[in-house]
Amino acid sequence: MFFLQSRDQCGFHNTSSVLPGIGYDLCQLKLVNLEAHDNHLYHETQGLSEKHLVVRRGKPFKFTLMFDNQWHPYTESLVLEVRLDNIAWKAPVHFSDEQLSTRDWTAKINPGNMHSESVTIHLCSPVLSPVGVYDLLLHIETAQYRRSYAVGVFVLLCNPWLIHDPVYMSDNDHIQEYIKSDYGVIFMGTNLNICQRPWSFGQYEPGVLEACLKLLQVSPQHFHDKFGDYTHRGDPVYISRVVCAMVNCQDDLGILQGKWQGSCEDGVRPTEWSGSADILQRWVSSNFSPVRYGQCWVFASVLCTVMRVLGIPSRVVTVFNAAHDCNSNGKIEEYYSSTGEKLNMSRDSIWNFHVWVECWMRRPDLSEEFDGWQVVDPTPQEKSAGTYRCGPCSVAAVQHRVLGNAFDTPFICASVDADVERLIVRSGAVVSRKVNKEVVGQLIYTKSIGSDSPENLTQTYKSKKGKFQSSYSEGNMMMMNPSCPMPTNDGGGNMMMMMSRSCPMPTNEGDSDSSSSLEVSLKLDGEPIMGESIRVSVTVTNQTSNPRVLMEYLNAQIKEYNSHAQESFWKTQKEVHLNPHDVLKLQHTIPPSEYESAVAGDDIVNLSVVMEDVGTEERVLDSQEFNLTSPEINIEIEGRDSIQMRSEHTVQVSFTNKFTKALRGAVLTVEGSGLLKGKHEASLHLLKPGEKIEKQVSIMASSPGTKLLMAKFSHSNSPNAVSRTFHKVTVT
């Protein structure tokens, strides 16, 4: 037995008295200095915790023992014991100038650091040690007696700086970006009009490290088999599987509950989050009740935070036009009416953007060609091995279409490279079809190293062996949920169908295919900006030697990034005369008055055109989906965007009405985790065109790192925010 002493984990430790009846003449331990400052600098863990010593595996850390009386090294041996719950390892302390081994727990004293009343010990863990919270014990032994002390507690993380660690990265700039940086950028919107929003990963915020470690302790794997869980925690593949499932709450005490439809009054709208720390802190403080609510970019960003904290390099990745292939045939079917209205007749869907995480690790379960970036997707879409999670899936396996590789490779392949078949339906029959092989996975972006600009990852996913053809293998197949394509919420976080499975599917009328003597293309002219006219060009080509009379149908519908289109808010039609082999460009304008009452800040417009030959009834289709750039909210911080900790700064926030009409019930809201307490609002009964609404606030930060101020503008005519702006603040 031994007594644990009261202690300050990162500083000096007061030791307890010896056990009764055992070796009163032995040297007694008085104080322990865990050398937290030096160790944190040496291990690149500074700022992660004020409560614990935090070190990385495979790299020695030091601590100093101070004795009450003289220590006799030739008669009194020092033995360290490291405990992870009920698993223990012992490391006898040796005198040596040599480098410590990373195969076992090893400890040494440099002969020059030894004194009769104090000694500095260097302790090194094996390179594949489990991630977790360890107890460190000291035994002072002679041939007859032993005195035992609790030295302290330390946290052990993965080590991307160490070449033998499976998460090793050779480039220090990459490590700085994908491990140490607490700031990221998420790309959203559509591939035609990409938006970006900053995100505070918050790994240096109080309690975040502890929340990430607690996540491992409350996982189903740990509850069911503690020893097995600890044994496998040295493997980043295993860790990513566990963490991925724990970020959503479908199967466990997970962090986030998803919601894609309906009111969020009993929680936080996914668009309101700007950082991970607040989410993780709420989850812990609620005794591991799920935080409401998240969508794909929130799930992914929280996962990225946890992985960076645990020492696994990670980055948030956006796939524009991500396919959700429910019948696993490698093809997404989209149905349109003969007048261009998009119909909700397919369980397949394309999300305008989807966000997941790439984590860097070796794959000893595969082969070295599949080392490197791995897709890990925590958004609860489908089950993998009976649990809502996805990955890790090697990006190299996706690119080379190695569909048998673990984990979930066919699902990820379809997400980035499925074909899209667009069909025109009339009276329940397909009258035209066209296959587009370029829409899905059109752009894949992540934040560039050291810059907010995007890095294009598209070609790292795109096949070098031709287009994806589905061939799901039994051993690797995700459980295809009939509720696909899009999660909705039944209040408990379960996935439900968006459309009836009994929806009748159209039949084929004749042998319609992609070949046509008529071509049509639709293009936006300039950037679509909220409050300004949307300008569209339709180009139609007659590939025959005969004149043609056509009917042009244009249709605009509202949709969310991850759902089917709603009813039309604008449509037009007209007769067009086309000469033989003629190319005609038609211009159209949608004025603000036609969309302002329908389109809110995060909405996406589906715009479609159908050209019908009046004589032959031949029809061709083209469509585009795009978002409108929101009006700007201006944020100005007194002095600069870099502020001193515990120093007060004034911030001026303003919004100018650039719409063509007055806005009733205008509200400007400012908030910022770690900078402001609560929400600060300014309101006006009526905001006329050209007028400004303003709010002045004072900010102060109590901890260093990257913080985000968020401002949003709304009015009574719009249920959602019309505009939302995030502003990065660096605290030193």
C-alpha cells in the first residue's frame, strides 16, 4: 500500500509520511517539482492545461525530487511506477548519460544532476503508449524495506514530432497548422459562390483538454472493456474511430445532437456556433448530455479540436456538391418537371457542401501506400460496423478506388465522384435524361497553411483509374440506412425519411438518353449579391439544319444546402425562334423584389432552365445552384485586431440597409465566447434603405489564443439571420 499526498499537479508536491512499521531509517521524500514550464515547452504542450502536466509519448520529461534527509544511491534504489487505471508499468531508475529507449518505460538520472538531497529524473514512455491520464508513483527500496509515494499525475498525448509515432509529420509548418493552431476557416455555400467562416478550435481554452480526455473515458468501448480500450489507445486508427462516434450522440453519451429541420428554440442553431470550446464545456457541465444542435461543419470542427488536442494532426475539409448515394449504384438521380421545377422524387441527394475531417496517420492495418490523410466524418449519416461514424478512410484509397480498404471507402468514393443523372418527367414518364459526370465533388477545399485562402484538394480525391463504379463489399460496406438522403430529426436525434418510400417512380417513355440535337447551358453573370438583381444567361444551340420554335421555361426555387428544393418563388417562360445551326444567348434578370421575401442569409437558390422544341417535343435541361452573398456587417476594434489579455477594448459594429425597401424590427446582435458575456443587441423599429444600425461593445479576454466576435443582423420579415459576420481577434 501507499498513501497519495495532496498535490498541485503542475508545481511542487508535498509528500505524505511513510507507512507505519516500514523502514523509518530510509530516505524520505519531501517535495516534487514536475518542472511543468520546462516540460511543456520541450513537449510543445504549453497552454493546453493549467491543471495537469501534459507531455508527449516517446519523449523524455523530467521532474525533481527533494528529500528530507540524505539519499544514499548505492543502498537505496529508486523505482518509478506508472499507472493507467489498473494497468501498471515499472521503470527502475538508472544512472546514465545515454538516450532513453522508447520501447519500454525507462528512467534515468544524469550523473551530473545528482545531489545528496535532490535529484532530477528523466522518464520516457514507449512510442506507442496509450493516450490518457497517468499516475506516477515512486518507490524507495533497500534489500529489506520499501517506502512508496505518489509523485503526481500527467497526461500523455500522441507525438507528431517523433518519427516513430504513427502520427509523425516531417514538416514543422504542417504541424504548426494542423496541431498547434487554434484557428481555422470553414468553406461553405456553393462552388459558384464560396463563403468562408472562421472557427475557433479552442484547444487552449480552460477545460478543453480535460473534456477531450473525458470523452475517451465515457465511450462505449471504455465502459464495455477498460483494459481493451486502454490497450488500443496507442493506435490513432482506433482513437479516430472512437472519437468519431463520440462527437455525435446517436449511439452513446456523445457531444452533439444534430438537427436539420424545424425549430432550434430548445438549443443553439448550428449557424450560431463559432468555436468548439463552448460546445465541449457545455457537454461536460451538463454531465455528458448532448449539446443542441449541430450540422456537418459543427460536428467536423469539434472532431478536429479533439484530434488536435490528442496530438493527431487534423484539418477540416469541405466537399462542394457531395453525393449521398442511397441505393449504392454510384449514380445520383435528380428529377425535374417539364417546366424546370426540381421534384422531390429521389432518395438520393447532393449536398451543396459537406464538411468532414482529414486526420494524418500511418495505416499499418493496410499498407504504407495508404498512409497519410484519412477521412473521418462524424456527421451521423450511416452506420459503420453498427455505429454512426465514418472512417478513417485513406484519401489515397479513394483516389485509386481501392474499395475493399477499411473503413467505408465505397461511401466516400460515391460522395466525391458519383455521376448525376438529371431526368425530365411529364405525366409520370421520363421524357429526357442527361448524365453529368463533373458535378459531384467539383471542388474540395481546406484552409491553406498560414493563410485563410483555400487549398484545393480536389485532385487528391479524384480517380486516376476512371469514374467510380459502386461495388460494395460485404466486409467493408456501411449499413445503408433507408432514411437516406438527408437526416431530419424526430426530437431524439434519430434519422427519419424526408420523403415517402411509396413515392411512385416515373417510367421511361421511349429511349431518351443524353444525345440531343439541342443544347442549353445556364450561367450566372457576376456574383449574386443579396439586395441586387440576379442576372442569368441562357445559351441555346441548334445543331440541326432546320429552324426551330422553342419554349423556354425558367424556374427558381429555395433550398437549404443539404435538402431538397422547395416550391418555386420565381418562374418565367417565353417562345424562342432559332435559325439552323444558330447559337442564341438569352438574358434574364431576377430583381430583388422577386426574392427578398423568400431568400434568407443561408438559403441556396436552385435555378433551372428547360428548352422544349414545340414541334418534336424534344426537351433539354440545365440547372445551377448558388447562394447569395450577404450584406456586410462592419466590425472595427479600437486600435487593432490583436489585443492584450485582461485589457478592455471598444468594438464598433454596424449594418447598413442596402435593400430596396425598409426593414421592420431590425436587430443587430453581437456576441463572442471568451470576449463578451451574453448577447448584446441594438434594435430599430424601422430601418430605411441606406440607413445604419450600430452597436458599441467592450471586450476583454481572460485567456490567450484566437477568439471570434460574431455579429448578425435580422429583421421581422425573415425568420433567419439576413447577414452574419465573424471577426478574428488574437489575444496575447
